[in-house]
Amino acid sequence: MYVDRLEGGVSRTMTRPLALAPSVEIVPVAELPADVRGRLAGSESDCILSDPTSRVNSMRIDAHTAELLGRFTDPSRIVDAVIEHATTRPFLRRRGRRTHPAT
């Protein structure tokens, strides 16, 4: 596999802004018709991630992942999006670990 590297071995992917393709859709499960929601497992706070122009199947993602991916609707470096996401999300301390609160 080819990896584009800068000096010091840092991947360009980590330093360049990235953005979701304009065709990518993140749709909350709660917005789907009731008959469709009834056939899907998981939480109503989940979202469906899809790209109608892709051959990849749509996938269900949790609300936290959808929120993080939403930060890439405009170009953003991965590190900036993760830091922004982490500083705006409430975390709970449990058994010495940081975890997301239940949604």
C-alpha cells in the first residue's frame, strides 16, 4: 500500500484538510419513515451514512460518530476535527476511563 509521506514520516493525510464528498448523506434514523425504522435495529439516535454515488452499502452509525463526521462537511484537518469534537462533547469518568454518556 502506498502512503504519501512528508519529512519525518508524517502522512500527508494527517496534515491536509479533508472533507466528505458532497454526495455523502448522514440521515438521522428518527427522520426515516416509521416502517423503515421498524425494520432497523439499534437506537433512534443513530444515523444512516450513505453515498448514493458509491457502490458501498449504507451503514448505521451512532450519533457521536455522525457528529464527528459532520465536522468534515467543510475541509478540516483530522487533528482539528477530533480536538474540536472532544472539547465540545461531555464526558463522564467511570472506573478511571473517559466515556461518552448514554444517549
